[in-house]
Amino acid sequence: MNYKRILELMVKHLDEGIIVVDSNLKILYFNEPSTNITGFDSKKAIDKSIFQVFPNIDENNSIFLNVINTGKPIIEYVQEYKNCKGKNVTIVTSIIPIMDGNKVSGAIEIFKDITRVMELSDKVLVLQKALYNNCNEENRFLANGTQYSLADIIGDSLPMKQLKEKICKVAFSNSPVFVFGETGTGKELVVQSLHNLSNRRDKLFIAQNCGALPENLLESILFGTVQGSFTGAKDKQGIFELADGGTLFLDELNAMNLGLQAKLLRVIEDGVVRRVGSTKTKIVDVRIITASNINPEKLVEEGKLREDLYYRLNVIYFHIPPLRERKEDIPILVDHFIKSYNRKMKMFVKGVDGEVMNYFHKNYWPGNVRELQNTIESAMNFVEGKYITMEDLQEHSLCFKNRSKKRFEKYIEKEEVGLKEAVEEYEKQIIKAALKESEQNCTKAARALKVPKQTLHGKIKRYGL
């Protein structure tokens, strides 16, 4: 097998660009991705200087030169420049020095076009500003940028009553809040309810997912930038400044790197922010609410969350119970979602039959309330009568998994089996259930199990089904 040819094909079809230079910044290798980021012909770039290929970059702002001179890599650096065709592009780039002993003999750059991401992030900030001043036509969002209140938290179980009581008690506090809940439990509903009950309700609510952006870009979004702080940087407010007087919700905090966590801690402690590249500070009055779907104590133990930041953020702690711990709320939630989809889909479904409700109560619901909502939405597309039946759920993979799980658990109780045998038996039962539900139609079964048809055929043959 020609591994060199395989490597060449892989590199050729990457979305990322790759440039290799020697210690004099002469280009030795140049891979221009299909998106044509640089606008330069790859073959013509060989043996040319970096400054010839990128005429708008000089020795003062060349991060390639910085890496060559220092011998230290630059990872995920956001850079804006005008390419040789005059197009403004934004890239996230990583440059790694090539070391020959203690001497730097060259460098490798891997870069990706994020121009579209930057444009969208700017639009998000503009929209967040607009939401503060204007409601949209459907009035779905309030003027402060929220769409949920305490009334949207559905549930009469004891854990939910206690949760709502706690929200009401601490709403007027300015103390930071840490919210922990599994995926789909409704963390944003709790956070927005806190804001809309507080004396900050007339100010802006801004939510930012910390795992959605590269760390350099996240820092700029949080704290803002000043013109000249890096190539193409403009004077721009960060979301701390935008949320002044209001609430800032940082979701998936554990995705934020430890260095940025230290800067966040400083803002919380001092109440001041400094834009990237600036020497000036600005006082801000922002209530910080953070959230994670992983237990924060575990994040601290694993080194993904600074201990000092955790203690500063965990002044008020909310744990949103998973659906399996409050199954008495399932009938209320089902009724709520059916009424909601009746309005959206112009239908008149009255509810679910007894068998479906029994199934809902026995299910584990790893995706929590969001999974239940999606299950109802799926069934609403199939239901023909006034009540949702098990037949309307037949295309939903949860049915296969749940029924197979019961058979699998009985099998484990009767037999002493190893991990390999247990996994194979579980897989076998899931496939059998899927084939039964699809009336032995392999195409439908493969679609329900979310695997390629060829993969399913192979497993059917392997297990003799």
C-alpha cells in the first residue's frame, strides 16, 4: 500500500490549510484548502517568502516570525487579514516550531477559515443588543432577551416545588449562581427565571456557550477588543459590557481553558473588565450564572475547573433533578407538550393511552425532559386518532432500546457472563426488537437504529437472526 499517496490524498481534502517554512520564512510546503483561504496558487507559493504570499503581513505582525524567534508554539490564534485577492478573511491558526536539537529550523502552520463564524458572532451581539430595545413580531422574546419565566418550569413533584421556591428566594440576590443538571433537564429555564424574577429584569440577559468557540475568540467575545490589539481587531464591546446591569449566563463553563478561567475570576472579584489589548479597565455590574451538565466537584477533581473559581461561583447552588427522579411530573409534562404541539401543528390530540403512559413511567429517560418532548413531537407526526398509542411510537428508537433493556437485564440475572458476551447479547436484543418493529424491513430497522444498512446486514448474519 502506498502510504505516501494516502497521506497526500488526506492532506489534499482537508478543510485546513498547511504551510511549512524554513528558518528564513521561505515556504517549503503549501497546501491551500478547497475553500481557497489565502487566494494564492499552492505551486507558485513554493520557495517564496511568507511576506510575498501575504503582502499585508510584515515583520511587526507576523506570528510565523514570532515562533521562529522564540521557539514557542502559538495555538488557536485568531487572525484577520486581507488575502492576495483583496478578500478579508479571519482564520484560527496554530503555528508549531520545527526543532533541530536546540535550534529552530522552521515552522508548521495549520489554519482554518472562520470568517463565517466571526460574522455570525458579530450578528449575535447585534441581535442581543436589539432584543434589549425591541420585541420581535411574534413576541416570543421579552425585551430583555429572555423567553422563559417561572411559569415555564413544569412540574408539581416535591423536588420541583423546592427548586421553584429556591429560585424565588434568591432571585433578588446579586450572588453568583452555579447550576448543575444533566442534559435536557432545563438549565436555561431556571437561569432565565432567575433573571426575570430579579431586580435586573429590565436589563439585558446574555447567554454564552463556552464550548462553542475557540479560546482566543471566546476571550474577545467575553471582554471585547480594541483596535490594533491583533491584526484586523476593532473597537468592540464584549458581552460583559453588554450585560452591564443585567445577567450573564455562561454555559458549559468546563470547556473554558484554565487561563481564561483565571481572568474570569479576576472580573468576578474586582468587578472590572479590560478589553483584549487595552490598558484601560471598566467597572461592570453583572450577575454571573454558570452551568454544567457534569458535577462541578468532579470537574475540580479532574482539573477542568479551577478550585478558587468554583468556590467563587458556587455561592448559590442549584441541582436540577433528572426526569427519572420525578416521574410523577411525566403526565403534566406530556399534557403540556401535547397542547403545545396541537397549537403549532393545528391538531386536536387529547393525550396518550394507558400503555404509552405506562411505557413513559418505566423508561429511564437519559435525555430527560428534552427527550420526552422530542418523543411527543415524533409521535404527533404519526398519530391519527385522538390519543397517542404505542403504534405512533414505533419509529422511535427508545422503544427498541427500552424493550431490549428489559430482556437484557433478565438474561444477566439468569446467567453469569463476561463483558463481551453481555454486550453482544444486548446488541442482539436491540436488533431483534428493531426488526420486529419494522416487520423485518432492514432499511427501516437500520434507519431506526441509526446505523448503515450494510452494518446491520453484517450483524444479522453474525448473530444468525
